[in-house]
Amino acid sequence: MISMMALDLGDRRVLIREDLNAPITSGRVVSDKRLVAALPTLRAALEQGARVMVLSHLGRPKEGVFDASLSLAPVARRLAEFLEREVPLARDWLDGVSVEPGAIVLCENVRFEVGEKANDERLSRRMAALCDVFVMDAFGTAHRAQASTTGVARFAPVACAGPLLAAELDALGEALRDPRRPLAAIVGGAKVSTKLEVLKSLADQVDELILGGGIANTVIAASGRNVGRSLAEHGLVDFAADLLRGKFGGASIPLPTDVVCAERLAPDARGRLKALEDVGGDEMILDIGPETAARFAERLASAGTIVWNGPLGVFEHPEFAGGTRRIAEAVADSAAFSIAGGGDTLAAIEQFGVGDRISYISTGGGAFLEFLEGRRLPAVAALEARDDGIGRGG
Ligand code: AMP
């Protein structure tokens, strides 16, 4: 894979795919995280005197229909503040973008274009025709084979990896290819069904598989215990039993011994600490208890590498945030190489103020999970397929 940093970008038309899909409220970007992550790449290209064109998606518009509420205009304004320069937004960019050396233009939401999702070849070729160099830097969308993430990489004169994408792949590679052991994975969140594959794959790779949230509830149910009205996927109890039995690999899977329950999840709900055995039929398990959290934390303290995706309870509610907080602190305190990813995980890390003590925070949710599953990310495969060299006439 060619790295953007190895290329001379001066005066060249450089099309950079970023993931600037930021939450927007009343025309303002409310979380800068993804923009901030893209800044070093954009600055590096601008400093070289490139003619920078940036592509990104925002939300899920219907292709072929302009929707002002999903315009990247607020992102352009915020980027301009960060970069301290004008960042014009090009609405009809596919017909050609005019940009001076050392200047930047943001192209309007790429998902307005017909054929983006289907990775349409004609659209990919039109994108490729805009540039001398295509830079794939959007790790967060690297798991999607779409025109702006993979198709364009086939047809651009040169296609390379941006520094953010490269850093993400390096960090994940360090955590999983040849990890310092013991390797511990923490997988929480709502549903087993969305993390089935990742659980299978991790069971075979890691030494400790620490579970929380609805995922843990399903595994607890599979161990024959009562989970009452907890969020659990009873249709996946057989899968969870196989996981516990070691069918997919030898990871040790510690179960909670105490949990925090409530009868309903309302703003005024109060948590009740219970032994796992005492959960009542009309109760919901909403967090791991302190004894369990301490036991999990102890395992994390001696880990060589930690991978974390998903909260261990309903951390958005103060009554059920204790377990996720304790685990966040344990990850931060550990000397392990630690890597965390996923929207809720990042929100929890921010909420508990531990971000600067985690080795690497990934910008990818779905892409992060797919990497953990051991799948080849389509955008990375597209760049690797261009390793025959500089390619078409560039
Ligand atoms: P996910 O998107 O699958 O990572 O799930 C994240 C969501 O799972 C968060 O909003 C949590 O509040 C929720 N969650 C975590 N633990 C539980 C639980 N025990 N019961 C219900 N929801 C949970």
C-alpha cells in the first residue's frame, strides 16, 4: 500500500476521502472528533501545496436527492475554523472542482450521488477523473465497498493510504497480529446479533474475553441462570452456550457474580445490587456489580494488550454507569497496549475522562469490529490491489 506521506503532492490534484460524518444539531457540528482526526492529513497535503479536494458522506440520504439537512455545509464551516482558511463547499463537484495549489475544497455529501452505495463504476471513474492522487483516509468507512471508498481507488492515477487510515491499521495490527500477551478483549453493548462474528473470532484469538451489556445477559442466560426481563437475545442462547463451552476457541470467559438491576429503565430508576443468582423474574440486569468489576479490572491489570468495544452497562444512566466506569479506569491504569473503538465506547471514554490514558482510540465503529473479526476491509484491499506501483499514467 502506498502511503500519502511518501508522495510529492505539490501542485497535484489530491482527492482525499475522509469520514466527516459528524453529529449536527441546528446547523452546527456538535462533536468535532472525526474532524479533528482528519486535520493532520489535510494539513500535511496543504503544506505540500496540493490542490486538496475532500470527500465525505453525512448520514443516510436518498441517492439523487439533495437534502439540505444532510449538507456538509456545517462541516465546511467548522473545518474552516480549524484550518484558519476558507473551506468552500462544492455542490456540483463531479463536473470538476477548481482549486488552487495549497487550497482546499470540500465536496458536498458523496451519498447524494447516484451509484455511491452500489460502488458504481461510472461514478467511480468520474471521481477518479477529478484527481492525480486519490487518498483513502476514512478508516470509519473502510469496511464499505462504495464508489468513494473503493471504486475510485481502482481508477485514480495514483491511490494511496492517508496517515489516519495507516495509523489505525498499524494500531489494530499491533493489538492483534502479534500481541503482547495476555490479550484481553472487552465486548459489551446491546446485542449479540451485531457482534456474533467478532465474538467467534475473538474467542479464538484472545486469552480473556470479558463481556458486558446485553451480550453478557445472553451468555448468563445460556449458563442456565435467570435474567428476568433483561435485554438478552434468547434466540442466540445456543450460540452463547457454544461460546462458553469453547467451541470457537479457548478464551477464558468470566461471568459476572454480582449485577445492578432495576424493574424499569426510567430516568428516576434506582439500581439494586444483587448476586447474580438472585435476579428476579421482573428485573432487568443493567450493569455489572462492583465485585465483578473489580475481578474484571484485576484481569485487565495484568494484560499485555487490551481491545475494547462496547459498554458494560447502561452507562448513560448514572445508576448503571459504575461498571463501565470501573472498566474504563482499569483499561486506563493498565500498562497494556490498549485500543478502543465504537461510538458508545468513545462516548464512555469521554464521559469518564480516560481518553489520554488509552494507547489508541479508533475512529471506526463498524470498521473496527470488522477488523477484529479478521476480515479484510474492502478499502484496504482496493489500495493493496494497486500495489503494482503507481498505476495508470500517474
Ligand atoms: P451497542 O451499540 O451494541 O454497542 O450498544 C450500546 C448500548 O447498549 C448503550 O446505549 C447501552 O446503554 C446499552 N446497554 C449496555 N448494557 C445494557 C444492558 N445491560 N441492558 C440494556 N442496554 C444495555
